[in-house]
Amino acid sequence: MDHEGAAEDSYFDYCPWDFARGASSAQRAAQVERQRGLTATGARLGPRCFVSTAAAVFADVLSLGADSYIAGYAYVTGEVRAGRDCSVNPYATVRGRVTLGDGVRIGAHASLLGFNHGFAPEQPVHRQPLTSKGIVVGDDVWIGSNVVVLDGVTIGDHCVVGAGAVVTKDLAPWTIAAGNPARPLRDRRGPARPSGRGRSDGPGRPGGESELARHVGTGRRSDPDVPHGAGGAGGTRAPTSGAVQGDALEEFAERARAQAAAVLARCWSDETGRYTDRPGVAPTVRAHCDAVEIADLLLGTPPEQLTAVEHAERLRVLQDPVSGLVPELAPGGLPGGSAAPAEDGWIEDGAAEYHVLSVGSALELLGSRFAHPVHVVDRMTAGRLMARLDALPWGTRAWTAGAWVDCWATGAYRNREMRAEASGISGGSDESGALEALFGWLATRMDPWTGMWGTASSPSEGRLQLVNGYYRLTRGSFAQFGLPVPWPERVVDTVLAHARDPRWFAEGRQNACNVLDVAHPLWLAGRQTRHREDEVRAWAGEQLASALRKWHDLAGFGFGPAGEGGSGPGREPGLQGTEMWLAIVWLLADLVGAADRLGYRPRGVHRPEPGGSAVFARPGRRPS
């Protein structure tokens, strides 16, 4: 727009939402220069962002998603990360460690203070150290004028905070809160809505795409002339050459291959004739499977401690012929036993459930199969399966629920393979109809707002259970059977919002499970959509650079932080961490278009392709 009636520069300081349609070419050029200055100091600005020249922006870390803006006279310092369509309105203050989801509105004169002063009595306040727990704000949140949000607070998705409130405690999703201190007044959705069968109460389910689009947005704007950061639309794109996508990937792969034999030998116990995850711990079934996967990936051969036949027999004899599960090893590395079954015939044993995945894949890599069908899966009729799915803890432990689906679906896949081999008919048969019932249940229980099953369980975990459960569920079902996932754009939105949570993804806080459980859904959805592709590539590039630094010479990868009360094997290098991070590196490299530089591709539990008997897959729908 270039005419005499163009708005004055100061107008956009107060009304930045009008910049896209009202700015002159000179004003747009000035905004490009403003953003170029910020990006030169390390800021990352998505397309169609606006940062007022009258705003005081002195952030150590600044990341703005597409279509976000900082209005005039705002004060921004510290580590500030915002998603798409976020606004920091005039005179607002955002300081310390603050993470915003998508569609967050921060009213004029509001203050988000993600840090605090010490105030012990022995010295003046101004001499005491600062602390920072950080503030996390979910998606679709309105923070009214003059609101104050204090350090350590998490505000859930879809909340509204009334003007003048002082938020000192976490707010659950959909809360309308006000007052000093802020107190919940009511649920934004109004009267409670009936939940779907088998679902605990969660966010309201929109009735269709048009309603969803009104709340979430389509991810694009109609005006092509809005200025971008110095890199244009690529301002959020990971580098397409250099350390991550260039020689560093080849160098890493060569280094890992050269050290693979030593990594495996380090974890072999001559005393028990078994593998341990790392020296000094007991042998496990998974450690043996991880060793087989690492050797296949990096060396193209079985681990040198045994022949392929010996490896396969060591694993096959561990399967319980009655249940078809593989229990954990007993003390001394001896085969374990199965627990008693539940009323529906299932046996509750988390380790044995994962071994359906890990042992089945290891045997496949060794050119072998289970000795027996996974009987607990075959015994599950369609009716029993539906009842168990309904009873899974979708509202509180979505990861546990997703992991169960992963195990059951993988057992069904392995049983189909065995029937196919016996009958000579590809895909075998499923007379019970249970597998079809599984996909029918999943198709009718998915939340179209998030694209996922279950709900975020608590502000303290954010979307961790939801996204990690989605990975486990889709890995064993949709991905394994070659089916497209429903609502892939919503999946990308939800996963990217989770991926910005510094509690799980800040440098030094990542573990293999959490990074894998973001990388794979983004990769899987990316087979069907290019939605927010630049942001996906940017996140993958950052995590890839971080992952390559985690390799320990002659020992492999550590799983990652566990800490007090945490889960997983922790930071010490071991077989589980090595197997998972090698797969993660491939997925991240493929997301940035550089996986071919690695010279390997996962073929076991974390393989990108569907299984060989993906009989449900439609022509042309398999991932490439």
C-alpha cells in the first residue's frame, strides 16, 4: 500500500494487527531492517511477524512463530519463545524464561515475569541472586490487560485470565480466572459435555473443520506482501548446509560404525552369556535386542559375540509358550516366567509387553521369527478388545494407554506374519475381527482438536503424556499397518506446541524417549502434509545438532536425564540410549532432508516403513 492516506509509523506501534494491510512500502522496508537487526543477534522470527521499533527488546533468546507481533513500548528480556499468532500488546512486559503456545494474546500493561529475586534477610535484595522456574502458557490463551503472571506458573490451553488478575498458581486448561490472587471462576466451555465412550472428560470436541479453523487458524494468511525476517520465510528454517546437514552427519556415521563393535563388547557379560544395557547392571532381554539392532544398523551383521543362529535361539527360547509373551530375565540371566492373566486373558507386564516389539524385531533382523504366536493377543476377541480400550487411562496416563495399543497391534501384526507363512497367503487372516475393531475404535475416539487420543494430564507435565502416547499408539497401529493418520495438520500443531516446552527440550534436558516421541509423529504426519514445514525443519535441525554432540566415544549414547524420581536409564551411555538415538538421528536428518548422508536406515522397532504384511494399506499411501 503506497498512498497519501498511509498510516503514520506510530499508528502501528499501537495497532500492529493492521500492519499487514495498511503499511506503505517504506514502512515495510523499515520493518525488514528492524527484524534484520534482531536476527543478527540470534533471534528467530517466523514469516509475517512484526516487532515495533518502539518496543524495548533485549532478549537473550527470542523466537516468534509466524504471524506474531510485539507492539510499541513492550519490554521483552530473557528467554522468550512464542508460537504462531501470538501478540504482546502495548506496554506489556515479558521477562525471564517464558514460553507461549499458539494463539496467545497478552493484553496491554500485562506482565509475565519468569524470574524472581532472592530476599533472604542476610543481604540487600539488590545483591541477591535471581532464580527462574519459567512461565509456560498453552495454546489459545487470552491474558487480559494489567494481568501479572508470576514465575513458575503454567497456564493451560484455552484459558482466559481477567483484567488485573495476579496469577500465582497453575491454571488448568479451559479455566476462566480472575482476582488477586487469581481464582478459577468457571470452565470456558460452559456446562460439562458428555465425553466419548472410553474417554475421560477433556477439551470440547469441535463439530467440524470450520469450527476448528476458527479457533486454531489455517496456518497461512492471504497477504503475500507482509515482510519477513531477514531470511524471509526461511527465517525459521534449519540450515540446509553446514555442520548438521553436511560433513558432520557423514563423520558421525563413520565414527559410530568404527566404534560399534566396541560399544557392543562393552555391554556383553561373559559371566552370564547375556547383554547388559551398560556395565555393572543386570542383563535384560531388551539389551540383547538393542545389541542386535545396533549391529544391524551400523555393521550390517549380527553382534560378533554369537552367530546369527545362536542369537535367534537365545531370544526364541525366552518366549512363554502359553502366553506368547517374553518375560524379563530372572536373576542370573535365566528365562523368566509370566504372571497370572486378567479376566480378559491379558497379562499385565510392562516389560513383556515391550518385548513383543523388541524381540519380534530383533528376530526379524536375524532372519527368524517367534517360536509361538502371541497368544494373549489372539485370545482377545473384538468385544474384549473394545472393553479394554475403553478402560485404558486415556485421561491420566495417555502414554500407558498408547503403549498398550502399540503392544497389542504389534502382536497382531506378528501373528498375521506367522499365519501368512503357514498358509502361504499374504497377510494371513483375522477371523475374530479384533484388528478391524481396533482401527474402528481409534477412528471414532480421536480428538479432532489435537489429532490425538487422550488428554494432557496435568499442568506439571503439559502435553508430555499426550504426545508420547500418540507416538506409541501410531507406531504400532497406523505406521506399522501402512495407514494414513487422521487429522495430520492438527497432529503437527499439537506436537510443535509440545516441542517448545523447555522442561523437556531445552539443551541438556532432552532424553531419547521425549525427542523420539516428537520426531516420529512429525515425520509420520509429514508423509501426508507440508503443514508448518519450515518450523518442523527448524526444530529438527536444532535437535539434530544437539543429538550429534551426545555421542560418547567407545560407549555410544546415553538415554538422557533421569534425575531423582525420573524414568529411563539416565545419562550413562548404554545400548538402549544408543539404539534409540541412532534412530532419532535418522528421523531428524530425514526431516531436514539429509538422511542420505548417514548411510543407514532403521529396520527394527523404529523402522520408518510399514511392516511387510500391511494389508490395510491403500495403493500409493505407504510412506516412501
